[in-house]
Amino acid sequence: MWRRAINTIKNKHFLSLTGNGVMTILGMVTTAVIYRQLPMAEAGQWIFFQSTFLLIDTFRSGFLTTAFIKFYAGAVPERKAEVAGSTWFIGMAITGILIACNVPALLFTASFNHTGILLFLKWFGVAYLVTLPMFVATCIQQGEQRFDRLLYIRLMNKGSFIIFIIVAIALRRLNLDDVLYSFLASNLLTSAYAMLMQWSGIRNFGKRSKNGIRELFNFGKYSVGTTLSANMFGTSDTYIIMAMLGPAALAVYNLGRSLMQVIEIPLVSFAATGMPLLSAAYNQNKRDEVIATMKRYTGLLTLGLIPIVLVAIFVADFAISLIGGGKYVHTEAANVFRLFMTFGLLYPADRFFALTLDVIHRPQVNFYKVLVMLAANIIFDFVGIAIFGNVYGVAITTVIPTLIAVAIGYRELNKYRSYSFFSVYATGFAEARSLIRDRRLLR
């Protein structure tokens, strides 16, 4: 019994799921504190800053994350060192370009009255600099499947952020600048911790190679487009709502959307553990195993999400009240949450179809697919707001780009190895029965 418990705790899927669960709880606590302490309009400004920061950061994370894991997972030690060093080189180059762009951008701060834009123009160079070591460290630990270390890094980041915010509240009433300074300080502390623990791989910088840099670049030029366009969904929603409905409406919409982290916990966790398996099968030219792994993860995750979605629909009002406070109770936030949770049953198929396309070296398909999705998202955002006149118009039309993604992903994967769409869920059901019968986690 104890041996089984210990083996379960050490299981990579359990560690990944636990890590993302803990991070989600801390993230929700942080969101609750910020939403309760800041006025609705200021909360909307902070959301705008975060959305813009994450969008620009995609040039680094989108360029390197998938490419790094693809070439790093399962490689010999010498190859791993080469990939890590080459990743550091490209990461430094991208960060340097962003910092260089920050200097002339500071000259235009007087031209803007928008608080979110001003915060971004003043601080984005510093933010990307202090997050670089932490970013590379998370890539390396994911590639090594050291989800225990990944948990420590994320715990340091999220935990210190909320501690700094609580200190600011204790000293005085929290304001927007306090949230920003807490954000920068927590990232600086986490990067320092990763380097101190020698998890960042900076020692491999000298082992970079032109060939390694070229490989990462050639793959990353497609994956960055995919990730950038994908992140534009949330960002385009943010900008359109801000422009047409105002920051208070953005705060309401984002509160309902932010609770979708409940679904992101298993999605991110199993994507992190599934990609190395998919990559290893592809690198060994095992097409049947690639598709079988994709089907197992997608089907099982979808089945597992059904009870979560049902519970979320019933407790939506309570969840909004708990996180946002009384001022959000009678807004559209709860129904936005219900809509997103319902559409979330399509997310496993969307996520793992896209992940598998990257693994089988067809990132260009994901790139063009996401461009189509982005165009549809923007068009239907405007149409939805014109029809409903509130954030429901944005939330309801979110399902359209997701349906487009699933359809394109399924069609393209069938060109690699033919399979039935519904066999994905049949495989998931069979895997679920096997898990229950054998009392084990995913292989």
C-alpha cells in the first residue's frame, strides 16, 4: 500500500497535475485579492497590461518552448547541452531586441493617457529581462520531465507574488503600481532562485552551435506564429472589449474567463507530460504509437472534464462571488464562466491535435490554422457585441474558432495516419476503464 502511494506521488503525471493544481489555486487567490482590492476599472487596466505583456512575450516563449522540447527530449547529453546553449543564445537575442525597443518607446509615454499602455511602455523591457532565466529553466525541467523542480519554480513565482501583494496591502491600500512592482519582484526572485539551483542551464551557453541555433530557428519561426496568433484570441477579446465596452466590462469578462483555469490544470499538465512521449514515438518513426498516444490523452481528458464542467455550471455564481466579491455577483461574469466551461469540452481535442501536428513536424499547418481562427474570432467578436451589446457576444462566439481548430487538426492528422474522430473518445473510455481496473495513472 505504502509503496503504491509513493509510486503514485513520484509519477510524472501526478507531479505535473499537482503542480498545475497548486499554481491554479495560488493564481485564483491572487486574482481574488486583486479583484477585491482594486476598483473595477483598475482591475481592467491590470488585465490589459498582463494581456499585452503575454502577447509580446510570445515572440520568445512561442519561438522556443515547443522547439526546445522537440529537440531536447530523449537526446544524448551532448545534444541536450547544445540545444540548451542554443536556446539561451536565441532567448538572449530576442530579449535584447525587446529591451532595445523599450528605449524609444519611452519617448512616447506622454502621448498616452491609457494607464495600461503607460505601464507597459515603461516596464516591458525590465519585465522580459527578469523573466528570461526562469523561462529557460522551465523549458529545461519540462524537457527533463522533472516536474518536481518545475513545481518549485512555479511555487516560488506565484507564492512570492501574492506575498508581495499582501505586504503592500498591509502597508497601505493596494494600488495598480503595487501590483506591477510585486509582479517584477516575484519574477526577479524566481529567476535568481533558478540560477542559484543551477536549473537554468546557463552553463551550457558555451556549447551552443550554429547548427543548433539554425534548427531551433527554422522550427521556431512557425511555432512562434502559431503561439502568437493563438494568444491573440484572448488579447483581441481584451482590446475589442476595452474599446467597445470599457475597462469595467473587461474586468467582468476576464473574471469569468479566468476561472477557466479549472480546465487548464489537466490540459497543461498532460500536455507537458504527453509531448515528450509523442516526440519520442515520432523520432522512432512509430506512426501508430503517435496517434494512439494522442487519442489516449485526448479521449481520457475529455471524459475527465465532463464532471468538472457539470459542477462548475452549478456553482458558477458562488465561484464568482468568492473570487471577485459582491460587486461582480449580478454581472455577466457567472454566465460567461458557464459558457466557457461548456465549450471547454472541445479543448482537449484542440490542444492535442495541435501538439501532435507540431511533433510530426507540421507547425506550418498550426500556423495557418490559427490565422483562420484569429480572423474568425475577431469578426465574430464584433458581430457578437453588435447583436448582444455586452460581453455575452464575445463569450458565445468563442466556440466558432475552436470548432475550426478541431476540424482542421483532425483533417491534417488523418493525412499522417488515418483514424476515426469518434475513436478518440472510444480510446479514452477504454483507457479510463483500464485506469480504474488497474488503479494506476496514465503510462
